[in-house]
Amino acid sequence: MSPVFAHGQLRLYLLALLSEGPRHGYEVILDLEKRFDGLYTPSAGTVYPRLAKLEEEGLVARSDEGRKSTYSITEAGRAEVAARSGDVENLHDDLDQSVRELAQGVRDRVQQGARDLRAELKDAAREARANAVPVGGHDTSWGHDDSGSLQDLERAVNEFRNDARQAWRKRGLTREQTREIVGILTDASRRIRDVVQRP
């Protein structure tokens, strides 16, 4: 069962969706992805077996057009949707909550990535201080310049965190954008470790 649907909810959602008009199986998947603002995309292995089950129950009819199958709700399916109109309304409320929880999960992951990046930068600054050899080799401390360098690192991390927070609060993040940001953070952490470990 999909993590965003409680027991029986996907079945009811598919009936309610098809009551709006016939759809190809792939269109059903795209409609679900849109419903969750791109934060969740059901797999074909999740959707098609449930459509087949609805067909077996006589609630959905399938017509094949070449390689594509179109699914349409039957009169029996419409009757069930009408009889469960209250459940359909509650379902939409539940899905709104699921979208909010998924979005919060994305924000938490990005914030954790920002915290990890900040920690990596601090470690890099400490390592650089410990291994620094000034020109002439007379002193191993950076003095005032070290403080400025650390402030530069702190400022860069804070600017990144603020920019990221403003972006997702203003526009939200799609699944693809989330994946790309996590990849950027992971790559940045790896590169920072490489710099720190460099002889």
C-alpha cells in the first residue's frame, strides 16, 4: 500500500477520479502526481493492479486502443461514489494533510542537509587552522585573518540556508528539485571532505 493512502483510500480516489472522465493508466499516475504537488508519484505496480481490481468488481470498464488502455467508470462505480460522497470529501482532506506532511519532510531533509554542510565547513575551518603554515614558517596561527575566513564560511552557509528556505516557502519544491538539491548537498559535503583531507 502506498504510504500516503490509508487502507481503501486509493481505491476510492481512483473511482472519484474516473467519475470526472475516462483516463489512460498513465494519465491516472500523472493526475496523482499533480494532486501531491510532485512530492509523490505512484508506481505502475501500485495503480494498475487496483484499476484491474475495480474492473473485476464491475466498477470500472477498460477499453484497449493499441498499446493504451482507457479506464472509464461504470454506473455501478458512479453509484458507489455518490453513496460515499462524505468519504470522498474526507479523503480529500486527508490527502491535503498528506501533502503538508510530505512537504514538511522535504523541508526537514533540506534543513538537515544545510546543517550537515555547515558542520562540514566548520570542520574544514578547524582543520585548516590546525594545519596552516604561514609564509616564513614562524607562526602556526592565523590570527585576525583566521577569524575573517571563518566568518566567510559562516556567512556562505547562512546565505545558502536562507535562500533555500525562502525558495521552498515561496514556491515549494517538486520531487525533481528536491532530488537535485540533495545531490548538490551531498556533492558539496564530499568536496569539503576532500579539501580537508588534502595534504
